Amino acid sequence: MATPVQQPPQSSGGKRKGKAQYVQAKRARRCDGGGPRQLEPGLQGILITCNMNERKCVEEAYSLLNEYGDDMYGPEKFTDKEQQPSGSEGEDDDMEAALKKEVGDIKASTEMKLRRFQSVESGANNVVFIRTLGIEPEKLVHHILQDMYKTKKKKTRVILRMLPISGTCKAFLEDMKKYAETFLEPWFKAPNKGTFQIVYKSRNNSHMNREEVIKELAGIVGSLNSENKVDLTNPQYTVVVEIIKAVCCLSVVKDYMLFRKYNLQEVVKSVKDPSQLNPKQPVQAGNGKEAKLESGDKLNQHDPAEGTNNQQVVPENNEELGQAKPRSETQVVNEGGAKPELESQVTERSESNENDLS
């Protein structure tokens, strides 16, 4: 009687793949159109913040950018990378050289077409970076916000802020100083001049110091032209510094305060709506004096950028509005100390606008 044949035990190779393997394969296919797959030095583009829905944010960004991009630059034309002649066309007997040519042809075929707008990994949650090609990001974004500001027509649901990025470098102080010296020249080098402020935001980075970065950049702006002055109320230019991991994104934008810090949700709202009044707008206190209310912020110390002649007392909370005794301007100035230099004047009124959830 024949004994039944025993089935060999299944090898461990028949198990299902882990989730990590599928995720890696998905990321590998994400940028099949060519170009970098993640935010890195040497890129231009648009930094977009969103509210917990990055996929929808990318869709809205493509739709909005293509609409206004076609309006400014015409319909998109695909850019083919130059292909070297195939190795089979030549009569080169060197097999190694022929193999290198063939490999070059294969790489060129996989990176054939570069799109005008291409999403890449930003390195932070709720942040999308759209790499641009053949356009000026600051002009395109300004055009979008200007149109939305005039028409008050809402065109996005999940996009919050849209910041143009004119250049990127390594997020180390020496690299940033060297890069900024030439990057800031078109706006601030004599004979060009203007009022400015610096806004700073850091994500997933712990080795950069906010005050040190602002001080160094303000010093560079002042060295390019001594007539460049700080203005935190209505500056002509705003230097945007966005740091994500080990990459620093820089840009210089106009109408930063007018366009509500480049927030697409806020710029379309009517100014007549009481809920849209600037939370930092002076209001009447119980003693008849003007006092600034910082939403959720602590007592705003002496702000050097406003000058010693315009100092105002800022109560710590709403209950102190009717109780605080009016103090003279000289008292506030004396408490604030001596007037700091240019570098220390450039500070944001608050860390960030809570509405942009960035």
C-alpha cells in the first residue's frame, strides 16, 4: 500500500507583504514625470498649507495654478529632456562606451516630460510643495491673490496659505547667510531700497534659532543699503523664511499684510465683516486710551519697530481693560529699555496666525 506523499511545508516567502513595502513602492512611483521627489536645495516653487487633507490640497493647487498659469504664460508645453543619440547608431567598438550611452538613453526616456507644476514631498504634515518650472512663483501667486482680493470669489476649500518660494538652500546658518547675500540683492541692494519685515517659521527642525536667523538676515538687508528700514505695520517687502527639516525656503513678497499673510481663505472675506477685523487693531479701553489686543498672546512688550513716540500700553487680558491706569509714553519707553539696533528690531508680532493652522 502506497504511503501518501507529504506536502513540503510552505516557506516563509509566501507570507503577505508588510505595509511598509507597499508604501515604499507607492512613493517610488510618485514622481514618474521626472525631477526631484522631495524638497531639496536648488528648487523654486510654491509652499502651500492645508487643513488635514493633503490629497485634496494638491488637487486644488493644480487646478488653481493651471488656471492662472495658463492666463499668464499660455497653455502648458511639455519640455522634453535632450536625448543623446542611441549607442547603436554609432560605430563605436568600445562596448563600455556603448553601454553607457544606452543607459543614458534609458534614463532620458524615463524622465521625458517635466510638468510646469509638480508636487514633491515637503517633509512636514499639512504642507504641500509644488515645484515650478519656467515661471516666476512670486508673480504668479501675487496675481492669484490680487484677483481673489478684488473679486472676493472663493476658489479653494482646503488650501490655507500659498507662499511663493524663489529659492531654497541648506538650513544651516552659514549656508543661509551665504545664499541670502546674493538672493536679496534684487530688492534691497542700492540703488534699490524699501521698508521690510522678516517672518520666520520652522517645522521639524530643532537646530535653528529664530532670533539668530532674523538678526543675521536683517543685518544682510541693512548692509546692502543703509536706507532699508524696518516696518512691521505695512512693509513694502516681506522676507519669508520657511524651514522644513534641513531645507530653508526663501522668498520676498509684496502686499503681505494686505493679502492677509497670503491666506486664501481670509483674503476673500469682506473687510466690513466685524469678524474679519484685525485682532491687533487698536480698540477703545475703559479708560479712554487705545490698547492693542493680541488674541491669545501674552503681554506684548515694547515693540521697537513702532518707534518710541507711538508706544501703547498692552493689557495682559480683557479684565484689565477697565482697570489699568493710563501710563505716560515715557514710562513705557523706559520700561522697554534702550532702543535696539536694526537686527533686533525685526521680530514678528506673533509666532504665527492661528487661522492658517500651519
